[in-house]
Amino acid sequence: MDYIGEMQRVTHLDNLVEHGALKGSVFKKKMMSSNRIKGMAAFTFAGMTYANMAMITLMMGPTMPMLSIVGASMYGASLLNEKNQVSKIDYISEGEFAGFIRVTIQKSPFVSYNVIMNPKHTMSLCAVGADDMGEEDAEGNILYAKEYMTEADGERHQSGMFTVPADANRDKVTMEWIFAQKSETSKTDALFNQTIIARHLRLTETGGLTGLRKFTVEQTGYANFGDEAEIAAQLKDNPDSADDCLREMQDQFGQERLEKMAPTEFYRLYKDYSLGRQ
């Protein structure tokens, strides 16, 4: 039970770190992804080589510098090719499309457009491994949409396929639902979608972990976050936080169940709830 509790704590902190960067979104590609950095580096190399072409030609001849410029330019162009790549996913909270997702699709690194999809029509065709920074549970995917609508003109389309890059921040539970295969005859998918939205909004309202708190969590491997010192600091800044947390626990689990808990189990639960409210 201690191990399960610790894993839940780490998973919760991991979600808070992601939401600190997502700012309410479900998925957001990193502005300076590894491919963009490599692509700009390749173009920089090609530009610097061309600018010093005369000097380099005197040392190496014209063939090698020219081949280097062409090769670096083609390599950079391939890395910056972001056509049909998803850069952002948000839930729509109001209007006739409430509960749908708004997906931003890149035409190029600088041009994008929005499409609206019903999560029941989306699924992952396959995971694309070995294309990220080492997170095995956050691989790139090919997202298939059975039907979707272009937001700008309202035009409806069928059978769209889009690349979801790995180098991004994401709410993993929500993305798993978007990637999951759904049954056309299911009567519970719509209700489950509402449950996923409610969970996502609860995490969004916390604001996530940013700044020094995010740095502390990532650098210490979550070991020094949420311990007694953290709880004491929280009580010092907000003396009423303990009462508020206990009321939430009572509403969730009931007074009778809380009274039957062992002291260690009760304190672990209090720490989890106290951390989640920050």
C-alpha cells in the first residue's frame, strides 16, 4: 500500500508539472522542439558556410562546401516539415460543440489551422517510437479522425490522419482517451468523455507546478516534495488549509471510513489531498 501510495503521489506530481506548461490545454507541442532546434542549426550551418564560401573554397575546393550546403539545407528542411502535424489540443467548453476537441494542425512551422473533432471519432493508428527525448510512455502517434470539421469554413471531412509529435506536454490520461478505439454502438462513451473533461478541468484549476516548485520536483525526483517540511510551510502560509482539506476528505470518503483508517493511512491520504490542493 505504501508503494501504491507513493506511485500515485509521483504520478499526480507528474501531471501537475505537465499542466504547469499546458495552461488548460490537453496537448501542446513544445515551442523549441528537438527537431526545430536541429533544423535551425542545419540552416545556420548552411548559411555560415555560404557566407564564408570564398575562404572555404580556397582551403577545400568548391565541391565539398557546396555539397555541405545542399545537404544541410535538405536536412534542415526535412526536420522543419510539419505538414499535418498536431501542435495543440483543447476541449471546447461551450456552444454546440461543447465536449468536442479543437485541434490545431500545422501547415508549416508558421502557418496553422483549427479543426473540430468528436473524441468518439478519434483513435491512434500506431505509435511512432524512438522519436522523442526518452519518454517511453509519451511516444509520437498517428491520429486518425473518422470525421472532422474545419473551424474556419465549417467544411466537413472524412478519414483524416495527423501526426502527434512526441516532444510535447500532454495530459496523458486524456490523450489515452483520445487515442482509444471507441465502439459506434457504445452508450457510455459520451458519459465517460464528460468524466474525462471534469478530471482535466480539476487539474487545470490547480495551475500546475511552475517556476521554482517545478524545478525542485524535477531535480529531486519528487523525493523532497510533499514531505513534512512542505506541509508545514503550507500550514504556515494558510492556517485554514488543514480544515479545508479535511472537509474535502470527509465529503469524498465519509466520516465513518476516515475514523476506521490507521494513522499512517490517514496521514498519507491527507498529504495527497493537501498536495493536490496547492
